[in-house]
Amino acid sequence: MANIPERPAELPDFESPPLNEVVLGVQFNPPKGYRQINAGDVWGLFRSEFSEVEDREPLDPVFETFGLPARRAPFRMVARPSHDRFWFVRPDGTELIQFQQDRLLHNWRKAGNKDTEYPRFEGMMTRFCDEIEKLEEYFRGLSPQTLLINQCEISYVNYIPFELGDEQRASDWLLFVNFGEHEPEDFSVSFREIIRDASGQPQGRLTCECKIAITQREERVIAVSLTARGAPANETKEAAFEFLAKGRGLIGSRFADLTTDAAHVEWRRIK
């Protein structure tokens, strides 16, 4: 079992944040010996708790790269086996595991229930680390190998209620948005920042996406998504867990930096 770091003492904290979803994920080299038919065995690793399954379109590989793009090789059509993405879902819908041949993610979400309590990062990481270790052990049974992780990601999605005609402005919640006297009906803003390693070299990016959205409950909200994605210091799962913990800290601090003091009062900021 991985050693999960304690919550940093300086990290901002809220008693009632507008949090709607959290995603932890890793991307890895396709394991030796894995075929689509093995997906049922992978579901079996988690089926006792995640008893429902859904088929989804596979995710394309994603890499945070820096510098000038490398020269592309001539395009050629190559026939390769198709590998689906599967959702293994808890019956109450609050948590799910996403799996495909090169990706594993764990989602927590409110799933339409406003009373759903977020298990906190430490709780999610404990579960995710256990899932990674189970998956690595299964792959090791197919062929002697370890999980070679090339990218990690952590996302926090916040829904801030924002109904038309409530006399509130986006600037009441967000420090980086101010439309003056003419509040728009809709808006979308995004920006990226470089994440650097201990030596100052680029390691990944922190992406913020902010827009007006309509939820499944037909509620109008400001959706604020913060994602930290990048390469771990090496390809081991331990390095991946370190990147996820670092990303959590960056997201928590940046969310507090980007939101107003009045919002912090509404969300009952503790520190």
C-alpha cells in the first residue's frame, strides 16, 4: 500500500465547497499480453463494489509536451485492434472506475444528490492506490511486467449556482472575470499554467476552464474545472502518486486564489 501524505497544513479548506466531481487518473504503456477479452477479468477485480458496467468510446492518449513539436513521420494507415473504455459503476452512482488498455481513472461525483459527501482527497487516493496495485498485479499475471505510467491527471469540477435574474455577477465569485455593467448571458474562459519539477523544468500543466453550464437537474451554474496533468518523475506508480498529491495542492491553492472573499464566506472557508 502506498504511503498517502497527510493534508498540507497550509492548504486552503472549505466546509461547504461547490465541488461536484473529482477525477484521479493515470495513463500507462499498454501492458504485454492484454487483449479486449481480458476486460471482464479486470472488472472482476472491482465487481464486488462496482457492480454495474457501461461501454464508452476509448480516450485518445494525452501528453503534456513542451518546446517545438517534433517533425511528423509520413501518415500511414495501420490496422490495430480496437479497445473500448469501460465504466465500472457503484449502484448509487457516486463513484466509478474508468478502464481501458492504457488508462485507469477513479471518479467521485455528486450524481444528482446534493447531500453526497466528498470522501476527501486522502480517502480517494487510498482507494485509487489500491486499485492501481490490483491492476498491476493482474497485468503481472499476464506477463512479467510492472505498470509503466507516462502521464497523471487530477481534476476538480465545481458548480457555482448562477441563475439568471438573481442580481449576482460572475465577479461576485471569480476574481478573474469582470464584465462591468453588462453581464453576458453566457461566457467561457480558459487558461493554462506550467507545472515545474523540483529543478524548475516543465513537468506538466495546470488548466482552468470556466463557463456557464446547465446541469442534469436543469440548474444554471458557473462550472469551474481545474486539472493538473503531466509526467511523473519516473514511470513507477509511487512517482505517479506523488504527482497526484502535488496536483491536488496546486488545484486547492489556485482555486482559493481565483475566487473572491465573499465566495469564501459562502463556502465557509476554514483556513
